[in-house]
Amino acid sequence: MTFTVTGVARTMALQRLEWVLDGLNAAAGWGHDAADVLDAGFLEAIAPTDYAELTGQRAGDFAPLHLTAVEAGDHTARARLGNHTDGARYWLTCTVDPNPPHRILSTSLQAEVPDGLTPRLPMDFTGWQMSVERPGQLIVFAGVPGTGKSTLADAVGRESGIPVFAMDWLLGALTPFGGRHLDQPFDIGYELLTTLALRQLSLGQSAILDAPVEDELVRRRWSTLAAAAGTSLTAFVTVCDDPAVHRKRLATRDRGIPGWHQGGDWADVTRRLALFPVWPGAVILDSRQPLADTVATVLAELRSGEEQELGQGGQPDHHDHRAQHSR
């Protein structure tokens, strides 16, 4: 039975990819036509019978196939296979000759996370040590959409000269590459922010992170990251205690982030607001207050935290010294 992919352009690359997928799906009698499907240069590297045998062996790990993504261009197509026996996801890529009869020039089957790479960052940085002569600051602006966290983060970044890394800008940059269809976009966003924060802190520089941060595991991760760099996490949670004002901001904001939406879904925001976990020790800021006043409050809080850490003989104090501002 032929494996057929739907929902994408029926290019020759896709049709040749389907032929390979048939083999990985353990189609009966597959590979008898390999000499006609594979390019001469391909056949110099492996005999058609050997390729059919190798694909049949791999079918034992994949069949029955489960595709989680397919991309098809004129000359290259690839599919993500999500059911390998080792639990990992793999990408199958097929490249074809642009000239008829469009024989296969190459195929590759590779784990989504190939072997031999440096391990990903830990979910908890406890025990990590960074050799930083004078630690920077890790500053987070959190809150549900429409509460003014990005406006405040940007303003504080301008005043302090500290770079601001915003999740929405990072995810928007992925949109041209299928970012809106990724399985776990927020997990990707938090991983990118964690990597950028680690890089800044490892250089002895500060970073401002702008994201909702509803996940308490992310909060814990960033707190341990700051501690590993010899500093502490300073968190600000923005709120808007007037629902009418909050809803109007959400509906009328014009952010101009490439690849990202302008407004927001009020029903989604109210649901997330009801579930938003309390962040012990975070500074609560009501964005209805004048922006200049709120920026001054934030900068004073950051100066206070920095002075307290320097007051420990250059060694940061990881206890929470942040004030809880009233809403």
C-alpha cells in the first residue's frame, strides 16, 4: 500500500519522499524499482539491493509510520517521524534531481537531536559554577498579556542600558520557518531565553527577560541560573487591576513584532490570569501608574539589590530582599 502525504504541495520531491516512506513503512515488495528511482551517483555509493535491505531493516524501528510534520519544496522534501522504538524523533530528507525523471540524489535519516552534541542546558542549575569576576543581574518582567510588561521592560532597558530579550520577538522570528505550527512554542521560547540569559551572565553582563513566566518550573530554573552566576533573580510581575482598561489595551495595542499577532484573546487572558501562580518575593507593579514613576521604582529596586549584594563583600546574597509593592 502506497504511503501518501496530504496537505502539502505534490512536488516531485514529495513523491520521491513517499517512495522512501513506503519502505520505512514495511510495504510488501518494496525496493524492486530502486535502480530506476535512485540517481546514478547515488547508486555508485550503494547498490539498489543493499539500499532496499537497509531500508527494510530500518522499517523494523519505524513501522507503522507516524508523521508529525512534512515539508516539501521542488527539489527537497522531508518528514519528521515520531514513533521510533527508541522514543526519539527523526527527520527523513529526500533530495531529487531537478531534471526529469527527478531521480533521488540523496536521502538522510537523522535523529532530531543528533549524537555528539553538547548536552542541552539543565532544568536546574544547582551545582553549576560560572567564573564571573563581577556578576551581572538577571531581571524578569512577567505577567499575562496586556498588563504592560513589555512596555515596562523596554523602558527599563533603555534607561539602564541592559539588553532586553522578549519571548514574543523570538517566537515571531520563527514564524517564516513554521514557528506557528511547532508542537511546544512556549517551551522553545523559554529555552531560547534561558540560553541568552546564560550567555549574558557568563560574560558578567546583565539581562532583562520579558515573558509571561506562568510556569513555576521556569521560575525555579532561572533562579538557579542566577545563583550559578553568583547573583540573584529580580522578578517584577505586572498587573492591571482595572479589567476594562486591561481589555481595551489588549484589543487596541499595536506592537509591530514581525511574525507575531497584534492584539490578544480576552477570554484566554482572563483564564490565564485566574491560574497565574503567585510569585513569592516578586515585585508587583500596577501598570495603570505613570510609566516614568514605575520605571523609577524598578531602577531603585535594582540599585538596592545591587548595593545589598556588594555589601556582602562582593559576594551576592541569594536571600530575597525584594519588596512586595501593593497593587
